[in-house]
Amino acid sequence: MSSQPPAIIDRQPWLHRVLLLWLDPLFRLGATRPLVDSDIWHLGAQDTAVRLSRRFARHWGTAHDQLQSSLVRAVCRTFAREMTVVATLAVAYSLLVQYQPPLIHLLMTVVTRSDDTIDDTSGYWYAALLAVVSLVSVTILDSSFFVTAQLATNVKTVVMDLVLSQSLHCPDAATSSGDVITMVAVDSTRLFVGFVALPWLVVPVVTLPLLYTAIGSMMGWQVGVAGGLTLLVVMAGGYYFAHAAGNLRHDLMAAQAARVKATDELLAGIRVVKMYGWEASLENRVTSLRDAELALQHTYQFGSELNAIGLLVAPTLSLMACVVVYVVGLGHALTPTVAFTAMAYVNIARLPCNLFAFAVMRVTEAVTSAHRIEAFIQSSPATIPSASSTTSTSSTTSIADDDMVAEAVVDMHEASFASTNQPRGDPLTPPPSSSRSACILHQLNLTIPQHQLTMIVGPVGSGKSSVLKAILGELELVAGHMEATTTRVAYASQEPWLQQTTIRSNITFQSDNANISDHYATVLSACQLLPDLSSFPQGDCTVLGDRGVNLSGGQRARVALARAMYRQDADLVLLDDPLSALDSHVAKTVFEQGIRGVLAEKSVILVLNSHYHLLPFADTIVVMEGGRVVRQGSFATMQQHLTSLSYPQTSKTCPPSTTLADQLLSLASPNPTSTSSHVRTANPLKTQPPVDESSPLLVVAPTSDVALDTYVAYFDASGWHGISVMAGVGGMYLLSQGVVVAADAALTSVTSLCLYVALAVAAMLLLFTRGICALLLNLACAKTLHRQLLHAVVSAPVPTFFDVTPLGRILHRFTSDLFDVDSRMPTSAVYLLQCQFQVLGIAVVCGAALPCSIVFCAPLTLLVTRIYTRFSHTSPALTRLAAAHRAPFVAFATETLRGLSTIRAFDQTEHFETNGRRLLDKAQSYLLVQFLASRWLQMRMDGLSAGMVAAVAFCCVWSRATVGVVGAGLALTYVTQLSGFLSRAVMGHAEVAEHMTSVERMVEYIGIKSEGAKSEGPVGGSRSTTALAEWPSRGAVTFANYSMRYRAGLELSLKHVSLSVRAGEKVGICGRTGGGKSSLLAALFRTVEAASGRIMIDGVDIATVDLAILRSRLTIIPQDPVVFSGSVRFNLDPTLTTDDAALWHVLRQVHLADVVGLDYDVAEHGANLSGGQRQLLCIARALLRKSKVVVLDEATANIDGDTDRLIQDTLRANFDHDNVTKLVIAHRVHTILDSDRILVLQDGSVVEFDTPAALLAIEDGVFKALAAHAGAALP
């Protein structure tokens, strides 16, 4: 944005800025065509995130000061100038509006002719003055809203940037995605709304004392005191309830964060959830959290509504007190002039009173949200950049002293490490006295030599990955010493972290337009990515889906490994078991060309859970056990201690031997580049990244107005017919407004006092009833919409929804959009109805009292309609564009949280801060224009209202001979309220329409076609549950000419597959990456439907079986372990139907019983378990299900050799018998050599299917080549 011209707002004259005339061209454009991105102006330089963060940093202080700092105080100091301007304008409005009642009093004397010295000319002057006062006062107030809009937007920018920056610097364990997403999406919005409400904290404080002082001077000090005290008592009660309701937000936001976290986990693991048939159980979990949230929401909304209704009727109570004291207490006769002048004073208090409740609640909520964010910042040892620095130093390791051993890149002496922070729940909960957990690495004495290859091995949970985290600085050194000679580190995590951007950007951390070096091509070749990239239409400019969903596990691992190899200035490369997800021959080539080739001059630490045949190539081997280094040395000195590991007993030169493995290896080409020799002629490296119209990141915002169907769908969610509900609510509001008008009309004489009191009490009861009914209606709608949305999303197909829709965008429906429906919609809708019927009452009173004013109503209505029509053409587009550009920032924050260790290891914190700020500035530019568009509308409505005040005032003077005193008084007192209610009625309609776009997006997702749904017949199958009670009884699987594609328009992923797997048979499935192994699995579990052909299990076509039944009868052990926060009991059986004895039994079977218990609390994403332990939990789940068909997708890829053998024994004991059919997808050929038959897939087709011996006997056979590359031998 720095290259762009100054923002348009900065180039406007002062008057144009104040009156928002610079927005007129945008509305004219919006009336002619749908708005697009290029129509919206960027932020001014002073409003960008980088400038605002520097400004804020001066007041936030250093990291030490932050522990005592107040975020609210720092924000107020940062924006003190803007807040002073807002307060000054609010005070000016409060003073000026005091002149309206005296002018009405003078006009009433003209109408009643009570003063012979006042002629018609003076009356017209009074009318003109009243009009001028009305116009100038609302213009000043609207100007304050213009300043407030910029202020609130800048505060939100600072807060969102602060949260993202803090997240980039604080430890993984201290960063809960649910908390951070809630702070970014919801808490920042609450701060925005809180600052928007600031003027309405100032206006009542100034206005109300002046009002009741004036009433006291006119009617007697006793009257002023009585009315003022009545209002004060009600407002004090309102403040108390509003403050209590705001404080309840603490619990409500905690409940919301818990729901968002559970939703995030559900969506992140949706593929495994679907294949296990756990949708209902995980839905119920989220729904239970939602119910708890709604219970708090109900209490909060009920208290808020009571407070709002109390403040709504407060002026009526105050006026009643004034009249009673004046008539009964002081014995005065109530003349129309006095009555309506008093009413005019009290009516001025209506808007401040109504909005005072809003302001107190919103400011209290903002303070609560600020405390949440403050607690999040202060609970972590992270350092926020000071004013003089916008980036932090690398958090990897410390620089060594001069006397450090020169040959060591890392040296640890008696070093013990612990997690720096436990995963937090509610950020407002004070941390314990020591947030440090128990040590996970103990007394390490470890030396990593420079320019050598160090391999780390050990059983599951022994601390292999933790050693790398300790070197990266992700663990806290609690004892001993650690020194390092470099901070230039490259890192490949055990679970590859990929962004939703191009493959090239994932590897280089640069834009796609950046020049690519020869080193980049060398890295791609070494990681065996060139064949894969050649198969993608866009090559390395292919945009990845969420978590790299459009890549296989092996491809994801190689992209992450390429990223580590690409960093040329890295002195130390940390590789956390990147080879386990690779086919054996690919792993061998990657090791030779990459780790021993590209990284030959680097210091490399390689963690191994498999591929132990590579151990002889290590310069140093480290053996871990129980968080300790038990052995360290060269392969030669360690060989006798590594007998439990599977490695070839050969030297580094691999001399010839007589084993079958060596004979098979001799069949493979000695040229290490042979794997890439069949690269297609298409260049996989794109010089110009094309626009991918199907990219899941491409945001397209609808432009049409919110349809009536959306409103009907919203009210239908209440459980009643939508149209009937809308009519019933309208009728109730019409009745209550009629009673209010009648009560005001009765305030004319002493004889009507009792009637007035009775009508006023009735009006207050009706106001209370309608408010509570509207509240209950909104809560019912919100509950139903969430339930429908959750079910629709969880039931959505994987290939056509989850594979093409970023997780951040889906989460946006459950955060910002749901927040609009939960909190903002009820407030806006109720306020809209109040204002609309108030305007209707004003129109009816003015028309009935002054028929001549009807002449002015017609042009007023025409102008209002014209202005609002122009606004309505533009506002929905602005709202949708704002939402469309807000979602990418939430998605960016979500994926950034998953890759914190990688980001910090590559010293990319500044890069991600810059990218985050770029997305934030884009989102905030739309938010500012969207909000200012509402101010534009309000200013014009207020101007028209001032014109109507002038018309009614002049009509009263002109027709004073015929107009009645009561009519004139009602007309004048009511029309002066028009400026407050007309603009808010029209804006309220726009706000409700804005919130309805959130409903519209939710309804759009609710309408997603469920997986398994077909155009005809029952959804998901036609066979009854009773008929399938014992199915499958044998487990025979048959593919009959089966073909499948992931989405319409794509090539077939499986092509005419025909094969039969006998009951109880063990079939190994192998093939090159992209050959169709994962597609076969997807077809069996029907996460993708058939294009042609069918799959039968025990003779039953699975397409006729309900999806829930089908998946409940199959079992899969996935390659990527998915666990959920909560107890181990819940992770083993989310249905909670299995007894503890069975759960303990499977824990013992997978050798976890001594590590965790059933009540052990698993952290978010399993952060407190190793990768192997997470995989063991997944295996334990499978053991519980006792299915006839079991699929193992490289189930022990992340498990060490010893544990692997124990697990293989367990799997054989449970599954290797005639009652269970086993389909084993293998990336390591030796794991399937004991299979009854082996299926080889290539390009989605079956190329070989026979016994291992038969396949090895085929000359030039595909499986024989695979086995040769792996060096595998028959048992």
C-alpha cells in the first residue's frame, strides 16, 4: 500500500470530510453497478496497522512494564486526542439541544396567544431558530460519529495486530486457537462497538442535569428534583444491571471460546470423524457447549433487555413524577404550554437514556474483552516489540560464548527443559504461581558436531521431538546450560505445516513473482517433487487447500522438507522424522540427494522413527529414552546397542552381499536421479503464476440485496411460521406505540391525570412484554440456526466442500457470523422496531394535529426513499465485501497458530507480521467505509428531520387560528424527536440488513447438499438398519469396474478398478505417490461417491447402505493421527458407550497404560503427546471397534522400531485371523511383505495384484522395482 496515492479521505476539504460528501460518488456508483474491490479506497497512512502499532507501543511500554500495564489505559492514552474531540463534540451537542424546549415554549405562546407582544413574525423567527438548532445540533453529533468511526476502527486494528503479534511470539502450549480466534474475531469487535458507544456516555452526563435544572426553574425546584431523582434512580439501576450484564460477558466469552475450540477441532479432523462415523457424537459435544453458552447468553440478554426497557420507560416515569408533584404536591394547574414544554424537556432525555444502556453495556463488554486480551498478553513471556522496534529477534537458541567448543553447533550440559506454559483455558483465569510444567527433558549432556549428520532414535514419547523443540527455544531451560553457535536454523516438523498459498511460497516464504534460483530447482529435484509438480496444471504455483489437503501425506512431507533444504544460510537443519510418510524408494532417494546431497555441508539433526537402515550413514547417533540421552556415539561404537532396530548390517559404502535385499537393490538403477527421469515435458516451475479461478482462497462476494426468503428463514428458525411471527411482532409493537401516544395526549389537564397515569403504566407494561417476546424469539432463532449450520457443515461432502473451502472461512460462520446473530441481531432488531414505530407515531400525530404538515410529509418520504434506495444498493455490497475480506485474516491467524514453531525457526516472524498487517489493513479499509456509509445515511436523515421540524414549526404559526393547543403541543414535542428516531430507524434497517447477511451466509451453508444425498431415493442408502444388523458377517470386499473422481470436471482418480478381497485376507496396498492409495480408501468409506461401478462388502452394494451404518462397521487407523482436547476416555470413544475395563484393556495393548490414564487431559491438537503417542491412541480406538474390515494407512509411521514391533504383534493378535479383512496401505514396503496378497496401484489403476512371492518373480514388475528401491526382503 505504500506505493498507492494518499487515501481519498486525506485529500478532502474540511467541510467535505465533516459532511461525508466524499462518499457521494461511491453511492452513485453503487446505484449503477455492483461494487468491486477496486472501488474501495485504502486506508490513510496514519491508519495502517504498522503506524498504529508503533503509536500504541509508545504507551504500552516495555515487556517488563506490560505486566503492570492496563490495555484500556494504553489505548486511551494512544488515542487521547481523538477521544477529546469526540467528548468536545458530544458536550457541544448536549448544550445546543437545550435550546429546543424554550423555543417550543415560545411557539406554544404564539399558538395560544397568551402573550399579545408576540406576533406572527416573531413566531416565524422562533420556528426558524428551532429548525437551525435542530440542524446544527444533529450535525455536530453526526460529526462526532465520524471521528468515532475512525477511532473505533483504529482501536480494533491495534487490538487485532497486538493479538496476532503476541501469538507469533508466545509458546505453542500457551496459545489456544479457540482463545486467539475469539479475541481476533469477537473481542476486537466488542472493543470497536465499545468505542462507537463512547459519545453516549458523555451526552447523558451533560444533558440530563441541565434538563432537570431547566424543568425546576419553570415548574419549581421540587418538580425538577422529583423528576431528576426518578430518572437518576432508574439510570443507576440501569447502570448496575448493564455493568453486571457486561461482567457476565467474562463467563460468556469463555463459553464461546470453548465452543469455538471444539468446533475448530471437529472441522480440522473432519475426515477422520467421518470415517469413524462420529459426526453425531462430536456434534453433540459442540451442541452441549453451545447450550451452556446459550444459557449464559439467555441470562445476559434477559438482564440487558430488562435494563434497556427500564431506561426506555425512565423518561415516562420521570415525566409522571414531575406532573404528579406539580399538580398534586404543589397544587398548580397544568396548562398545555407547561405540560408540553415539560414533555419536550423529558423527550430530549429519551435518546440519551435509551443509548446510555447501550453504551454502558457495550463499554463494559469492551473493558471485559480488553482484560481478556491483557491477560493473554501478560500470561506469556513473549515480548511485544517496543516503539523503536517492530520485530523480535529469533527465538531459536542463544549465541555461544567465545570459549565454546568450536566443533559443536549445539552443546548441552546437564540441561533440563520444561514446557514454558501449560495450555490455558479461560485467559482471564490467573495463571498459577509457576506456569512451568514438569520437566520433559532431563539432564541432557548432548553435543551436536558441526557439519555432520546426527540421528536421534528412541521409543515413542522418549523426547526426540522435544530435543528439537529445545534447540529451537520452544522449551524453557530450567537447569543446566545450552549453547549454540548459530541462530540460522531450518526446521521440518513431524506434522508438516503448510499454508493456503502456492507450493512455491510454502517452500520459499516469498511471493510467486520473486525470482527463483538454481538452488530452488535443485531442492525440488532432491525432494522428488518435480514429477508431482509436473502433474499439476499450475506446477509449483498450485494453490494448496487448508493444511495442504490437496496433497498426499508424502507430498506434504516433501514440501516441508524442501522448505528446510531451501534455506541456504541455515547452519543447522532440524528434521523431525520427515521420511516416515514416504515410500521406501522415495525416502532412499530423498536421503541420498537431499540430506546427504543438498545438506552435505550443513549440521543436520534427523529424528528417525523408521528407515533405520539409514543409521549407518550417521556421523553421530543419539538414543533417547524417558526424556534422557542414554547413549551417544558413532554407528560403529553404537552398533551392538542398536540390535532392536531394523537396519542393514552394512557399511556406508554398502558392499555386495548375498541377501535377497542386495539382489533386489542391484535391480534398481544406480543413478540417484532415476526417480526423476520420467518427468513430463511440461515445466513444473511457472514463471508467471496464473490466476486460479477455482482457488479456495478466491473470495467472491454476492452483490444482490438480502432476499425476503432470508428474513423468513430466520423467523422460521423460531419454530413458528416466519410470516406469522413477523406479523405478530409488528402488531405488538403497534399496540404499545398507540398506548404511548394516547398517554401523551391525555397529558393536557388535571381531569386527565388519572387517565394519563393509567395509560403510562399500561404503556410500560406493553413495552416490557414486547421486549421480552422479541428477546425469546431471537434466542430461539439463534439456537436453531447454529444447530442447523453445524449439522449441515458436518454432513457436507469432503471433496466438494472441505477440499475447496478454507477452514478459516468455515470458522467465520461459527464466530463472527454467529456473533452477529447471537448478540448484535437482537439489539439491532429490537431497536429498529422501537424507532420505526416511534417514527410512525410521530407521523400519525403530526398528520392528525396539523393536516397541513401532510403536504411536507410527501416530499420528505420521497427524499428518504430516494436516499435510502441509493444507500441500500451500496450498503449490502459493502457489508459482504467487508465480511469477505475479514475472513482471510481470521483464516491467516488460524493457520499461523498451527505453524508457530516453523515460523520462528525460519526467522519469519516479521514476514508473517507484515502479511497479517497487509490483510488486516485490507479488512479494516472495508470496515471503515462500511461504517462511514451508515454515518453518511444518518447525517442525511438527520438533515431531513431538521427540515421536517422547520415545516411543522412554521405550520403551527401559520395555522395557529385553527390548530388546537393539544395538537400543536403534541406535534412540536413529537417532531423534535424525529431527528433522533428517523435516522436510527433507517440505519437500524440497514444494520439489521447487515446482520442478515450473516444469516444469509449461514443459510447458504445450511443449504449445502449432504454427503450421500442423491437426486432420487433416500439419502445415504435404502437398506434398513434391521436388514444390516449383522452386516458384514465375513468381510469380503469387491470392487466392480469402479471409477471415481473427486469433483465434477476433474480427471478420474480411480479408473475401472476391479478386484476381490477374500474374507479374512490381508492385502497390502502400495504404489507411487498419487497412484490412488488414498483414493481407494476414500471410495471404501464413501467420502467420495462413485462415478461408475460399485463396491460390495459381503455382497451388499455400499451405495445402498446408510453412511452412518457403513462407517460404523468399518475401521481405519489413519496415517495422520487426530486427537481432541479432553480426556483420553473421550478420545478413545467419543460416544462414551464403552466401559472403563475395555478402555484400559486397549490402552495396555498399545502400551500407553503406564503413560496416560483415562482421565488424562489431552491438550488442544494433542500438544502434550508425542506424534507416536497420538498414533497409539488412534490404534487403540481401532482395537475397540472389532470390525470385520480394517484399513491401516501406514498406522505405525511415526512409531519407533521397538514399539512398532509390539504394535505389530498387537495388530496381528487382534486382526490377523480369518474373521477380519485387513487392507494395509504401505509407504514402507517391508510392512506388507507378510500380506496374503499385494495390490499395486499406478495412476488410479490396478497394475499388479498377487502374492508377494509372485509379484517379486515378475521381471520388470512394478512391485519388484518398489521392493528393490526399498531393499526389502521376504520374511
